[in-house]
Amino acid sequence: MCVARWEDRATGVACCVSNLMHTLPDSDGRQVLTKDASQRKEGQSAGNGPVLVAIDFSRDSGAALVWACQYAGRIGAEVLALHVVHDPVETPGSYRRSEADALRPMEDVATEMLNQFIQKTAETQPEVKPDAIATQLVTGIPETRILEVADQTGAGMIVMGSRGRTGLPHLLLGSRAERVVQRAAIPVTIVKGEPEDE
């Protein structure tokens, strides 16, 4: 059931706010899964804080960064790019790009990787303006820390890629993104990037 309907003037897409998750194409035709957070805490509203975009250096998180910048530009919000530093079992050593990195703290390598990721994305996507993007690194379990930082910063929305750096082929089935969507008290938008080249 739709609580409100409108047409996005920039994309011409008919939108509907409900307590259900729904998929809409963005301005580049990518499918975007959005959840309206009807469980929002009292006094907390979407749109007051930054658009928090979770970055894990995957192709889909690059698409999420682009979408977050486009959306934030339309509503006049800031963008906060967040990376949660952890060395997951499924991709051990992901912060060790060279032998020299093995001697550096993971946080230092991750900071460098985050800045390079934003710069590289900006090279092909003019809406991504690195100087206008705040960055933050935290350590811990990604889904927990994303929600904590969203709460601490008063984020108005969380934006994530549909598949993380492990490249699992499913959309939201048992993924970190699904756990964030289920537990978030603010709207969460999941962006699916361009398909991988075979």
C-alpha cells in the first residue's frame, strides 16, 4: 500500500513510499532497491543528516557512491563515505596490495584505498566530487558498524551496493546488505551496478 506517490522530476520515475521494499530504476537504468523505514525512532526523520554510503571497494559500492552523490545533490545533503575495516574470512589479506602493505596497519592501507576508490570513481562519474565527500573509517563487523555510524551521524539514508567484494551472485539473500536493511531505523537504498563482464 502506498502512503505517498510522486514522480521524480529528474528521472520521470513514478515513486511510492510504503513500508515494503521496492525496486526502481535510477537515472542510469540501474535497479535500486529501497526500503522506507517505518520503524524510525521517534523524532528521527530521513533527510536531516548526511547520505551515508558504505564502501567496500566492490563494483556495486562504486555504483552506490555514484547514486548517493546524485541523490544528495538533489536534496542538498552531504555525502559520508564509510568503510568498515575488517579482514573477513572469505577474502583474507584484502588490505595487502603489496609486500610493503603487510608492514602497515590495515587502517592506513584502508584510508589510502578509500581515497583512491573515490578518486577513481570520480574520473568517470562527474557527479562524484571527492572534495565534497566526507570519509570515515571504523573497525568492526560491517553491518553493525554501518548502523552505529548512521545513528551517531544522524544519517538520513544508508546507501549500499547489492553485492560486496566477495561478489556473491545473489541479491540480498543472507547478505550484509540484507541485515542492514532489516535492522535499520532509516531508509536504506541498495544499488546494483553494471553486470560483470563475462
